[in-house]
Amino acid sequence: MATPSAAAPQSGSARLPPRWFIRTAWVVHRAIYNITGGRLGLRPPSSKVWGMMRLHTIGRRSGAPRAAIVAYVEDGPNLVTMAMNGWGDPPPAWWLNLLARPTASVDLPGERRDVIAREAQGAERERLWEVFRSLEGGDDLDALASRRSRETPLVILEPAPGTR
């Protein structure tokens, strides 16, 4: 089953909160993580809900360290996330940074891991999309994705050589 990529929302599609609300939620989430020294704000995935991890990249233009908290699922030794920007059309900066330099690190509950990013393609992408669809809230995934003019990249973070 191909994933939707049409720009216009379909009738009966999921409603998004206003952009200001999404941005405020991101700010609050980062603040909770920072204030608690990382004790709160991350969680492992389960069979019903995705996890939350902190992704560390290097800015493609600035060369400065960057961090973003993103949702993820586990796929064997790999971590998988969706490159979305609050369902807005432009790709998130962290994904553009990974395209320029695929080496990164992630903070998971209780550990830090070095990873190498790549985009899922073909049957692998379809399989992983279905994993996200099977999770809590995933029934709206196709409707939300249809709001974008491009396909939502699924990013696979593989353990860096010599780790894990």
C-alpha cells in the first residue's frame, strides 16, 4: 500500500492543532528535558506507543551541534523515526543535517548511542510505515501525511560500526 503524498487534505482527515500550539509543545518538551537533566522527556517504545529520543546532529551550514527530541520505534538493532516538521511541508532541519552528514548520536532512556542515518526505501519503507500505523494514534497517519506535498521520509538510524 503506497503512502499518501497529495497536498490537499482528504475529507474526514485528521485535524492538526495550530502551528503555534505545536511549536509551544516542542519548547515545553525540551524545557522539561533540560530542567530535569534528561530524567524526564525520553521514553522507550512499546508495542502500543512510539518512544522518544534525543537526536544529536551537526548543523549542515553552521557546523554547530544541534539536538531535537523525536519519536522512534525499534527495528532490531536500528531505530526508526519519521522526518516530519509537525506535519508541516518543509523537512525538519535535523533531517537536512543528516542528509549532509549522516553520522549522529542519540540519547535513549539510560544510554547514548552513535548511529548512521539512511532513508528507508521500497518494501522496507512500506513495512516500517505499517509499524507506525499500528501504534496509538497511527490510524490518522495517512490522513496527516496527505497534507504534505511530499512523502514523509522514514529515517533508519543504524548502530555505527564498532558500537552495540
